Amino acid sequence: GERRRVWDGCHLDGFTDMLAAGTAEAPVVIAVLSQDATSESVTGRTTGFVNEMKAIASEYNTVSVEGHDLWADQVEGAGVIIYVQISATTENTDVVNAANAILNMDGLEAVFISNEGAVNGFLSATADGSELAEGGRYEGLIVAGFDAGATQKNAVRNGWFVGSVTQDPYQIGYKAVELAV
């Protein structure tokens, strides 16, 4: 079907309407793409996103968490599916394949990408992000990433991603030295 443009960049009204509109026959899919299921920081990001999105979506609809076994909590007939996709390896080709699997899902409305390697693979799967632009194949897809590599900053600048979460490596290092002293 035709992708709905629900994000206005300012509030979650359209997003919550989208969550409420999902049905068992046509569920709304929110995907999570990660290139790793063993790194503590990456799995923590995935867990945090899945748990929080499930809590938010549960206020508007029934929610099923599917995909990778670490996060699976399947509910039959759910109107919202949070689908966790982990690439087979951290190689870019495998991440691109995982991204393509997500992009081909019926009902896909949003994607959270948990680290820079997965962002790069996702952007590769969308013609370096151009398919996320106005008039592109995936126009209107809500995408947010984690980390702040050059390609991801460009995706935010171009409006292909609604945003990016990043750490403050300077403060991480500073606090580590401060605590050690």
C-alpha cells in the first residue's frame, strides 16, 4: 500500500494515531536494525528501544515483539509489531541484507538503527539514503539512528532520518579520568 506520512517533526500526534490504526490484519511494523547481538552497548540500546517503544505502543494498541529470540515476546493478532532484525555478521553486505529484509516488510512505518555500522548498511540499502527522500521509494518512513558518523549526520541534515542519538565521547573520557584520579 501507499506509505502514509505521519511524522510532522514536532509532535507525536501522527505517530500515536499510526499506532492506534494498526490491526491484526494490517499491523503497523516498527523495525529495529542492529549489526550485533553480543555487544553490551548495542544490545542495551536495542533492549531500551524495544522496552520503551512497547510501553508507548501498548497505550494505543496490542504489541508483539518478534524477530530475534533475545527480544521476542509474541502476541497473536497484535496491531503493532516491533520487529528486531540482527544481521548475520557485522560485515556491510550482511547488514545491507538485513536492512533489505526490513524494507520489504508489509506495514513498515518506522525503523530504529542501533549503531553506526547498521546505519551505514541501512543507508547502502536505500541508495545511500536517497530512496528516503521526497519522491523516493521509502518516502515517509520514520528513521532514527544511534551514533554520529558522517553518513548519519548527512541523513539527519537531509531529512531522511528524524534524528540521531549519540554519546559524548569527550565527557565519557573526561569522567573516566576524573574517576580514576
